[in-house]
Amino acid sequence: MNRPSNYHVLNRQRRHAVDARRVRQFLSQLTLQLGRPAASLSVVFVTDEAMRMYNRNYRGLDKATDVLSFAGDDGYLGDILISAETAYNQARKSPTLTFETNVRRLLLHGLLHLLGYDHETDDGEMRAIERRLRRRLQC
């Protein structure tokens, strides 16, 4: 089973409270559900402005997005960046999502990317896994 200490959570924004302990707990549940061995990864909560810069520099898209994943190497799985502002605004517009639930969805999405899944090229495999885990983990 994964140990929560394998997951580093950094909050680089001040608008929305983030419970790092709950994020680590969810990542532990998620990796257990995926049957993946313990691996270190980081989750960084950023502003829309910072996310726009990363999206522009690494994907050539000059706009903020909700989540980006950057693969690591040598036993380090990688980094998941989440725009807390975008996550909050998405939840606010949804009749069913809360900020915390949306963060969980984004963590799931980002982690699947770190594990090598790509919804743009895999003929629906990532989306199917994501839907199944959303139901199972209630996010």
C-alpha cells in the first residue's frame, strides 16, 4: 500500500483553501485502486496566471487550463499542476460538484496522464478508466 508521505502537496496560491492531508489520502486510495506501486509525485496548486504560463510554455496554448501533468524519471512519477481558480470556478458552475470533488477529479485525470494514458490518442481507454474510478471513488 502507498504511504501518504510519497505525495508532496504544495499550495502556491492563496484564494482557495487546500487540505494537503486529504489530497494525500485520496492519492493513496487512487493508486491502490489502480494497483500501482508506491511512487513519489508532487501536486502543486497554482493560480490561473501561473497555469496559463505553463500551458503556453509547454503546450503552446496561451490560456489557463484546469490540470497539467509533467512526467518524472528515475522512480519519480512526476508533477500534477492544478489551477485552484479554475477548479473552483468549474465547481461553482456545476450543480453536482464541490471544489474538493473537482480537485479529486483533476487529481485522477492528472495521475492517469502520469501513468501514460492519453485521452487524445487512446481510443477512449483513459476516459473509460476515469469514469469507472469516478464512480468507485465518488468523484
